[in-house]
Amino acid sequence: MEISILQKARYAYKPKLPAILAEELEHVTVTLGEPTEAPADQGDLKLYFRCTYGKPIALIEKGENENIGKKLAVGVILSGGQAPGGHNVIAGLYDGLKKGCRDSVMYGFLGGPSGLIENKTLRFTDAIIDEYRNTGGFDIIGSGRTKIETPDQFAASLETAKKLGLNAVVIIGGDDSNTNAALLAEYFIERGTEIQVIGCPKTIDGDLKNEHIETSFGFDTAVKTYSELIGNIARDANSAKKYWHFIKLMGRSASHITLEAALQTHPNICLISEEVEYRKQSLAAVVETIVSSVVKRAGQGDNFGVALIPEGLIEFIPEMKKLIEELNDTMSVYGTEFAKKDSFIERLYFLDQYLSEPSYTLLKNLPTEIAEQLLLDRDPHGNVQVSRIDTEKLLISMVEKRVEQLKAEGKYKGKFSSYGHFFGYEGRCAAPSNFDADYCYSLGYTAFILIASGLTGYISSVKNLTAPAHDWIAGGIPLTMMMNMEQRHGVKKPVIKKALVELDGKPFKTFAAARETWAVKTCYQYPGAIQYFGPSEVCNQTTMTLRLEKS
Ligand code: FBP
């Protein structure tokens, strides 16, 4: 197969490791701190995690480690949405494992957690790993969104692990997948086995982070990719001066991607879902925010602009949130009956019986296309699939109506022409930036040290990420330390808390201090493409979000 020159060069790239991981491995060990506590619901969590609750934080340090050289068998799973760098987590884990003992073996579970349940595997070789080093995508073994939740699924997972003679399973995933990792770790101990489970923090959404996990991998590359595209569109808008571009950006619930893209590109409008919810802004109020910029810019002759919209916005607008909750509840109870309704009108009639009056009226009055999208199948967690709702189109149509109204009242004399875009899948499999390539490789390598040190129920952690990789700090965080109890499908369950945008955090405040200027003036930034080779300040900088949070 023909491969591009860049790809060849990326194969040869040697990811940078924290200094401690570049040591000879027999001189690397784990030191354990004090027992830890979850931030909330400790009592309930102790019941769920009788064997694994409250373990100490593990720090990788210099020291003798006789376990490192033991022969091990490890299985790895890529879980959930793709994120740049996943292949490097696998490569780091593999290289660590093989450096520890050449006879160790590593399996990849095909298609996500279902591969573990159904025992579908690929046994890695040097040649396979080499073909995927520093590449984007999850295609080395594929990913999936199956949740290991029924007793049969847990039992089947254990059976597979036993059949393969595994010492450990590594789950590379987001908050839900790492919650699963914690439950599996507990289950394996309860069943009297020594099979360990280690998680790795993945998601472009950037919402798996806390004091110990500074960022999830993939966020850096995905946002840089979107920011390049937004910058290109902004430059086009400023060249042609005739279109407003409404750009919806991925990120299921949290607006981290949109906020970071705004910090990188300075759009005229950037909506932050968490703020909309905090201010209890209605759909009409959100539209008014955009219209105000459209009108002011038209007043100075600028009939163009760029507006960024987070994918999850719709679920944070109070009246929409209520409608979606009622729809989710109705579908979870009457889903089979609902699925039998062939036409949109039939579905509406059906829902009239179960929705509250305001929700039903709202649904009826939405553009039909949007209403139909709200009624699509739910994801495996019972949630509406926000990436399939054209929020940008909804806002465009509402802004259009409003400016027409203002025109009729003589309050607006501009021209409003628009384009809608959705950037999501464009960024999830991009070739990882140097930051993500290094970070992911270090996470995989760290996961190996945690396994070789006999730990289970931990997530691989690499910190101090705004410093050069040499100074990064590697270790393991007990998963129960990141959990609380939340209502899921009417039942309280342990979950890792999603990190939403904090309105009193530096990234949001930095944006908020500039946005009034951006709304009126044209001051776009054009970040350009990710650079892989060149000066460190061009190639190795991570996101502004992380730099501001750490400053
Ligand atoms: P993860 O949380 O699994 O990393 O997935 C994130 C995401 O990319 C969201 O931003 C998006 O809403 C969703 O996945 C799309 O899901 P799908 O890949 O199933 O279309």
C-alpha cells in the first residue's frame, strides 16, 4: 500500500516520555500515598466497591522493581468515540510490556467492549503496532459503545479473560467506560481472581478531567483541527464579506471544544451551553444574542460573521431540556409502541398523550426536520444523539425570521445570508498532534507500569502537561476517587462525574472578557494546520484551555 510522505515521517516519530519512564524499567517503581475518598456519596460507593474503594494514589518513581520483568498477558479495549492518539496508547502499552519481558503478549479486543464479552481478539505483533504508530483513528482494533452491565456480560468478560490467561485488561475510554473499568476491577476481585483492570482517559470532548487528570487525550488534536477549519472559514467570510457561518462543534454535553476553538479563533459569537443553562436562557434569548451581533455588524456594513455552537446546546436550553427529558422518559417506557408509528404526524399524535402541554407545543412548533431529529433512536445510554440534531440550522432559521421582523420594523437594514456547518467527525481521527502523540504514548506506558506493579481499579495519569514532556509526572489514580452517584434510568448508579465548563474558570473568563469586542469587530485568528515538525513553540504547545487552567 502506498503511504504518504508525512505518514512515513510520523511512523518514525519517537514520542517523548516523562523522564521517569525513559529510565531502565527495573529501576522504576510505584509508591503509594494515603487512602483516598470520593468527592461525594462515599457511603454508597463503599457498598458498590467493597474491595477497591479508597485506594491510595500511585506515583511512579525511581526504585527497584522485581515485578517489571515478569511475563504478562494483557488485553486492551478502545471504547466509545474515536479520539486522536488511541493507537499511541496501545503502542506505549505494548512497548512497555515488551520492554519488561519480550515474551509478554498483548491482545486487542475487537469492536470495543463487545470484543471482551464475545472473545473476539487480535494478537498484536511488532509489525501490526509499527503500522499504527502516531496515526489517528481506532482502526487497529475498532471501537464500540457496548456497556458491560448485565450479570451475563460481566460473567462472559471474566470467562474471556480467563480463557486468554490475562493478567490485566486496559480500557481506553471516557467517563462511562472508565466507570465500567472500575466495576469490572471490583467484579474480578469479588470473583476471586487477580485479573487487574486499568483505565485510560480518552475523549475529544475534554470532559473527563479533574485535579489528577489534567485533560483527556484527543481533545488537543481535535480542537486544533476544528480551529484550523474555523480559521479558514473566518478568512473566507472576511474575504467575501457576504455570509454568516454557523458552525456546530462536537462535544456531547460539555462546551470545552467550542470554548477552546473560540479562544483560538475569536469568532463573533460563541455560545457556551453551561452559561445558557446557568442563565436559564430560552431559545428566543439565545437567538437574540446572535441577532444583536448580526444587527450591530450590519450597522457598520459587515454582513458576515462566524458563530460557534456547541453540539449539546439544545439540552441546556431549559424548555428544550424539559422536552428532551420527557421524550427520553416516554421512549424508555413506550419505545416499542412508538417505533411502530410510521409517519411523523402519527408520532406526534402518539406523543400528545404523554408530553406536558408546553413540551408538546414546543415540539409541534419546531421546524419539522429538527422535531424529527429529536425523535430519532436514543444511544445505548438512553440519551438523544445530539450530533444528529441540526442545531445550527434551527438557529439559522430562527435568526432569519427575527431579522426579517426587525427589517419590517425598520430596525435592520442589512442582508442576512448564511451557511451551516458541523465539525465533528473531521477531527476525531486526525493524526495526533505531537502533544497527543506524546501524551498517549506516556499514558499507555504508565498503564503498563501500573499493571506490573499489581494495581487494579486505577486510571493511568500523566500530569504537569504544560511543562515539557521530560517533566511530566506519571502515576495512577484510583477510579473510585473520581466517582459519585447519579440517577440513570431512574436508578442511582456510581459514575465518574463529567467535567463541564466552569463559568468561574480562567478559560471561560478569558473568553467572556473579550466576547463583546469579538461580537462587533472582525478580529479573527487563523491558527492554520497542526505542525508536526519545527520549533517547539509551534509544534508542542497544548490547548489554551489547559494553559489557562494551569496558569
Ligand atoms: P466519547 O465520549 O465516547 O469520547 O465520544 C464523544 C463523541 O465524539 C461526542 O462528541 C459525540 O456526541 C459522540 O461521540 C458521537 O457519537 P457517535 O460516534 O456514536 O456518532
